[in-house]
Amino acid sequence: MTTTARDTASATPADQTTVTAVPGLALVVLVNGERQRIADGTSVAAVVDTYAPSRSGIAVARNREVVPRSRWEDTAVAEGDNIEIVTAVAGG
């Protein structure tokens, strides 16, 4: 098992180890704070399509860095990534 500084920085004690990625098998990532298993090679676009009701009004951050919509298709999610999907809400 592999543990990195990034993994332990925001992890609770029970979460401080990660599963080493094996090509073609599932990765463990956080999506909106919840552990999820996704296929190796999954793009940010595929994560959005799976966990958001639509692409409209959505912003995505990968490890606290905003991923421009133009890069969603070619940005692969990696083992231990923290993906935040944020939906804009109208109103005051």
C-alpha cells in the first residue's frame, strides 16, 4: 500500500492508506467527500456524467485545482484524487 503526503493531509486516521492502482482495475477516489471506486483511465467528464444530474451549471475541481470544462474529456482521474463537483444555484 502507498501513502502520500497529499493522502494524509486531509484524511482521517482510518483513511491514511490508499490502494495502489493496477491498470484496468478500480481506483479509489473521493467525489464530493465520499469514497468511490472508478475504472482506471476514467476522465473528469465521465465522473461528472456519473455523479452530477447534468453538465449544465457545473464546475469541477481536482485536488483543489479547477479543471476547465475544455479539459474535462482529456483529464484522467488518478488514484487518491479528490474531485469536487459544484453546482451553481441561482438566487440571493
